[in-house]
Amino acid sequence: MNIAFFLVPKNEVVYLPMNSTMRQALEKMEHHRYTAVPLVDEHGKYVGTITEGDLLWKMKNTPGLTFIDTARVMIKDIPLRMNNTPVRVNAEMEDLLSLAIVQNFVPVVDDGEIFIGIIRRSEIIEYYATQCNYLKK
């Protein structure tokens, strides 16, 4: 089955441009209660995912950094510790299973690497759970 059926389109996804600040990331994550957010460059290409852990490690490893100072720390200057591997929109569900084991969501890109949305881990699990029940009947 093609993954497009499960795609949450970009206009419904919380994501951040790389020119955002650490404070913007913190506030967006807090507001939406997310632990990770996709990042896009100035051309709309997916470049990675920033996590709460990335932000926490930046705070820990930057002596004297206060919450107020986070407005001056750029996302591009924060090391990303996790690599959320994207898939192309023409991928099949089988391509997502191994990614869903280690990622809360799978970023989806078009042929030009432009970020077009995500597929949530819960959707992937639900799909396979339904398949297992179907096969048992």
C-alpha cells in the first residue's frame, strides 16, 4: 500500500525553519506538547528533526545559558542527536516499519527532497495491527 493514504500534509504539521531560535522551538513544542519537530531549510527541504533532548543538551553544554538567552540561540547551532530518516512519497508501507521502531514519525519528502508531511508511528502500527487481524481470519 502506498503511504500517501497515511500522510499528514505539511500544512497540518508543526515544523520549524532552520532560521528559528531555540526559544521558538521550546515554545512551539510546549504549546503543541510535542517532543520532536521536523526542520526545513529556506527551500522547504527536510533537514532533520529537533528533539527536546537536543534542546536540553544545548542548555547543559552552554554554561550560563538562560531561558531568556534562548531567543539568541539559532536552531542551526544546536547539534541534532537523532537522525529521523525521511522516505519519498512513493514509498510503500513496508519501507516505514523499521523506521517506526526508532522514530515517533517518519518525514515524507517529494522527489526534490521537499518536505511534504509526516506519517505518525501510531498510523503505521495501526496499519500493521489491522493486517495481522486480517490474516488471522
